[in-house]
Amino acid sequence: MQFKVLFTLVFVLRHFVNGLPIETGLQDMNRYFTPHIIGGIEAAQGYAPYMAAILIGDDFVMVACGGSLVLKNLILTAAHCIDVYQVPGGGLMRTFHGVVGSNDFRSGGTTVQFRGYHIHPDWNPSNMKNDIGMLRLHEDVQLSASIQLVAMNFDYIDDEESSFVTGWGLITTRPSITPFNLQILEVSTLQPQACVDTIRAASTIWWPGAPVVDPALEICAVNTDGRRGMGLGRGLCYGDSGSPLVSRKTGTQIGIASWVIACELPPGVPDMHARISPHREYIQSVMELYK
């Protein structure tokens, strides 16, 4: 049920961001955003130079999602990170923007504005399938040691693979605390059937209406670092949606953070990512437009 609430409340958030009072319940506003890393550790500066912080707000800025730089003028992210920030008549909210080139989204990086966007034509918010979108930048960014393009892996991953995910956001939901520095979490993908079975079992307890996993389109990842905190699991939470899942073996992106059953569930409950592999044709067709 937690994920459904995000779509309902985001429309309320639009009124806050567009200039109406925001002093009431600032801590609670984190709930308007979608999956931040719980239990990660701070990443070294420049560790993931392809990372993009996708932000909302002007004087008061909040992390909406993560993304990865696939071209000098294109960010790959989740579809739901874009569609809730569309405005009537087309376009995106005025204060919707990004930062690349810094582990701290507040300083040291390059601010980017969005000129356009693409949402997968088969994106289905009711079951979270084909959760892929791309944001076109107004101008090309200059590549450097701190700003690099991510390499993508279009092979189908059908086994356990050591990976990691990076993102900004909540380090705990009790209370809601958002770190400014990029976090990294060590994870392992699950075999397709194990992914289906684990999510099915977890959903009966915490979210009976959770989407049914489609291993052809989605991939599970679960924390593997062995650390425990307060008896709770470690993984994605509000704000990490759209962040890249990267293979340790190849150093390439294999997934896009999509949805979770809930934050801070017991260890062993995986997070869901949209697979890169089945969307090769779509991703490459959009990239060809801006090369």
C-alpha cells in the first residue's frame, strides 16, 4: 500500500513546490517521493560519476529520484520519476531539474535543466511494468573525471550477481532523515524464480496488493553486506527510484530502481528494478535521437 500512496499525494506536493506555504510538515514531505537508500554507506567522491540527482524545488530543494547519464544530454531514470512531474499541456514542472558531477547534490556539481522527456510507451503505473524513462538535457554537459557516461549491459541476468546501487535520500524513516551525500549499498541479484517466490511471500504480509513480478521485465536485488541495524533490512526507500543497479562483475548498468514493498523490512526482502535487457531497442532508439 505504501507505493500507491506516493502517486496520490504527489498532486498535493505540486501546490507546495509552486509557491504555496511549505513550512508545515517538512519532515513528512519525504513521503511524496519514491524509493532512498536505507543502511548504505557514504560513497567516495567520484565513485559513480554517471550519477544524476533528480531534484524538485527552488529555494527549498528535495531529492525526487536518481538517474544515470547515458549521453552528454540524456539521463536514464524510471518512468514514474517523470510522469508525476508533468504539467497540463505537456512539459515538466518549472522547478524540476538535476545535478551531475558531485556526491553532494547541494554543491560542487553541474545543475542541468530538462528540455524534454521520453516515457516508455508501455509504462503501466498500475503494475509498475516497463518503468523506464529518459530526460533530455537543455545543453550537453562537459565530461570530466567527475562526470562520465554509464555503460549499459543488455544481457539477461538469470543468476545471482554481485552488484551495487547508489542514491540519495532517507537513511531512516524513524524519523525521516535525508543525507546530502551519495550513498552506496552492496546487493546481489536473485535468480528469477527466487525473486518471484520471495516477493510473493513478502507481499502476503506487508502488501497484499503488490504487483506480480515479471522476471522478463524485472530483477530483484537484496542487500548482501551482512550488517544489521535495529533489526531492520537495508535497501531502497523514498527517493532512490530511477537510480542505476550496477554489476560488480562488468561495471555496467543492469537495472533501474523501480519499487519496494516498504522501507526497512526485515533482511532478505528484495527491492525491484526494471531490467535493462528487454528494453534495448527502446533505449537505443531514444539515444539515437540525441547523439
